[in-house]
Amino acid sequence: MKLPSLQYLVFNAKKSFARFPLTIISALLSVTLGIFLVEQNQEERNLFPYFNGLLFGSLGIPLFFCVQIITEKFQLRNFKKWMLNLFALIILVILFFSFPWQISAESSAESYIRFILFNLTCHLLVSFIPFLDRKALNGFWQYNKQLFIRFIISNIYSSFIYLGLTFALLALNLLFDLKIHGNLYFDLFIVTAFFFNTWFFIADIPENFEALENKYEYPNGLKIFSQYVLIPLLTIYLLILYAYSAKIIITGIWPKGIVSYLIICVSVLGIFSLLLLYPYGELKENSWIRFAAKGFYWLLIPLLAIMFLAIFMRTSMYEITINRYFIIAIGIWLLIVCLFTIFQSQNIKFIPISLAILLVVISFGPWGVFSISEKSQVSRLKAILEKSNLLVNNKLVNENIWTTDKNNKVLIEKKFDNRKMMSDSLRNEVNSIIEYLEFFHGMKSINKWFGQNIDSILQVQYKTKKRNAFYSDDTFYLITMGLMEEYETASYEPEAQYSFSTNNRSIYEIRGYDYMIEFEKYSYQDGLDIKTFSADKMEYTLRLSESGTESIVLLSKKDSIVFDYKKMINNLKLTYPNNEGDIKNADMTIFASSQALEAKIELQDLDFISKKEFIKLKDLKGVLFIRRKEN
């Protein structure tokens, strides 16, 4: 095979730039701002505008690529072409100014999630926009095959270039003692991932879309990969999910929330596999592929029913969040795809087109993911506060009033303690909702409940040079509600974060116990429940009892055991003050008992926040041992 000459490579690079100038300029902008952000100290300046510019450029890559494909497809010239590019630029500018510009109570992840939705939509548009006007299923598949192969090749080239340059820098460091700036490795990654990868990818994009319909190149590698790797994996996953469904029917225990994510992953794997195999199924000798495709969609429908059941359980207890909204939306889309494919047609263009429409529809409006999830959680919070008589006529009762001294330290001028006005479990729910709202939506929807301007008080904290001297937004709101004990800010002592782990993770002493149950709980998971299991025909639930300095509880219909972890945590803080040393299993073990049961918990991982008497568990992983006492 003749290798391309340097002259040919330069010519091809120039041709690519001439065809996709705005795409490459967007990549260059992303690289420039990415390197700038890597080299900056985030404590010294507001980097939000630069990060927003990075997102602006990264979204411009697929958007301007898509615009160029449209202009070529419909042969737009001059005025129409530049008007279309201007329209794309206006969309980018609007999105750019929708991002947060500084830290505030209104800053949230909502804008960035919307960016991800638009980015996915742009990539989906690239996959089908040249084939909207006619059926051309073979041309559509050939075009996407070319994109897929080009994507893989460009990533392989980019990876080898990055690794080659990285090892070259390491060699200079080791052989010549040349000091290499640590950030240079990340800078190289940004250049290769955004700039080189983009330019290389667009260098071989088809130009004659009509000709693709008469192209019949079906790489054997794709068929082998799909038929002998993806399809067997898909079969295994389907068997596992159907076995789990049988367990639900037999035991009567409702499905766990994580099953929704597994079903979505299996669905995506199956659809991707069938898309790769689509043209082979059009051949007479491969009729089994068409049969397998319809069979897969039939098998998917009962699993979607399980998924809807699982998500219904979560929403009935904790209302709708962004994650649950996405699961519901994707579940509905998958159901539509199944029914369309089974009863209507196997038009593979329907999949990316319908998904792109879905992403656009749910990204805005009162029906959108952000509006629905925010209203749902605010309504849930309002109901809890009103039930506890802390919210009357949309105004908080016994609100802690803040003031600032001459050193810009925030202090409570008028203090109330409202923790006893609601149960500990409800207080934990309020804590969870406030954390969720602060991260995903900002606090603008509940600010009207307060008699003071919370955001202006927070701004005083943000301006201090000691950034660890102030409360986090969610903590500040809870203290203002009187649902969390405040700590003295004058000392500038931040919340201390602790993380402990044992080395023994595979060998357990089970002598004297009847059952061993592994469990884990992470801060991003909703609710108090850690794990539900059955033993001796009895269902048990291991759960966090309270927020703050409380306990872990093992509950059943006839019994309960309380594991008080305060003593263990205090011992860990004294014995391992810097989270260092060989942590013994015994130091992370809690014993407890009831009239009927003996039990212990051996923790493997434990993350928590501590401030004076305030302790908040974040993540934990361990093993529960239980045995029944002899009568």
C-alpha cells in the first residue's frame, strides 16, 4: 500500500478547512480556552466566562458541521448559506449567555445539562440530516457506517499521537532531567482530542450523498463484531433481566431502581447491534437477522413494563427528579420504537430522528425536564414544611435572620431552632431536596419564602479571600430554616471531610452468624434506604435513621436493631487524625442486638462530613452480619 505523501496530507488538510472552516475554528476556540483553564488557578479569578466559551466552541463543532452538510445537501449558495450559519451562531450565543456567569445561589447544573441535550441533538442531526427528503435506507446506512469508521480511526490516530508525545516528554524528563510542566500533558490531550481529532475526522466525510444509495460495501468486520460479540452479550443481559423479572413475580418484592438503568443500557446495546447488522438482514441468506430484530423488540416490551414499575415506585415516594424524568422519557421513546418497528416498519432512520425530536422537546417549556423536576421537588418540599408548620402562607416561620459584621463575616442576628418541629426522617428529606435544588436548579424557586435576600448574603461570603470560610449554599439555606445547627464562622473553620477505608475487602470472619449481606450507599442516591433483603422468610431493610449525628437501623415487621456509629466515628477521628495509617477492621465495626437478633456491621469505606457535633454520612460500603438468638 502506498503511503500518502506530505504534499497530499497538506492538500487534504487545506481542503477540509475550506469545506468546514467554522467547525475547525470552533475546535481551535475550544482548545485555546481549554488550555487557558488548565493553566489558571481557579481561586484567583472568575473562570465561568472562559468555561462557558469552551462549551460554546465544543457545541459549535457538531452544529457548524451539520450546517455545512445541509448546505451541500440542498446546494445552498452565498446568502442562504451564510444566513444558515448566522442562525446557528445566534443559537450558540443564546446558549452561551444562558450559562451561569459567577457563583451564586442561582448557579446550577441545569444550563449544562441543557447543553448536553443540545450537543447530543446536534450529533444526531449529523447522522440523518442528508437523508430527510427520501427513503434511501442503504445510503443512510452507508453514510453512518463511514462516520462510525471515521470516528474509530480518528480516535485511534489521536490516541497514538498523544501517547507518542507523552512518552517523548517523559523520555526528555528521565534522560536529560528536563523539567516538564505538569499541565503540559493535559494540554497535549486537549489539542489532540479537540483539534487534531476533529480535523482528521472531517477529512474524509462523503460529499456525494446520492451516490451512497448505490454503494454496497458491507465490511465483514462489522458483521463479525455484531454477530459474535454484541449479540451474545445482548443475549446474556436479556437472560439476566428476565431472570430478575421472574424473581419479582415469585418473591413479590418490587423491582430496585437500578434495574431501570440496566434495561436502558441493554436497549441501547440491542438497537446499536441491530443497526450495525441492518444491511446484512436484507440479504436472503441472513433472514434470521430480521426475525431477531423483531424478536428483540418484542422481548423488550415486558422489560420496559418492569422499568416503568420501578420508576413509578421511586416517583411515588420521592417525586420526579431530572434522572427520573429522563428514564420516563427514554422509556416512552423505547416503547414507541418497539411498536413502530414491530407493527409499522423497520425504517432505521426513525430511531435517530425520533430521539433527536425527543431531546429537543424535553429540553425546554413547562413540559420539559427542568420545569417538571423543579416544580415536583419544590412541591414536595413545600408539603413537608407546611405539614411541620414551618411554612404558612408561603412564608417561613421562625426564620433565622443573618447579618454581617465589619469583616464581612455572616452571623445570625436572630436565632431559632426548628429541628424539633419535624421528625428526623422528614428533616433528612428536606436536606436531600435542598441539596438537589441547589445543585440542579438553583434556589430561585424558594427564595420567595424567605423574608430576607438570601442571595445577597451569600454574595458576601463568595467575595471573601478565604473561600473555605463560608457555608455551602445548601447548608446556608438549612441553617436559615433552623433545621441545621450553625457553626462559628469567625474561626474560618470549614466542614472537615473524612474518608476511611480498610484493606481487607475479600475475607470475612462469618463464624457465629447466619447471614452475610453486602451493602453500599452513596450520597447521590435518594432516600434513607440502604438495602432491602429477605432472610428466614422475613423482609429486612437496612436504612439511615437520621440526618446528622444519629444511627443506622435494621428494620423488619417484628424487630429493629439500632447501630450507633457516633462512638466509632469519634474513635476513627482520634486514632487516624489525618485519615492515614492501616485502618483495622475492628475500628470500623459496629455491634448491636435486639431481643431476637445479634448483628454487626463491618464497614469497608466510610465518607462523612464532621463539624463539632454535626456528622453527615456521605458514602458507605460494608457488610452486615446477623444471626437469630436461640430461644
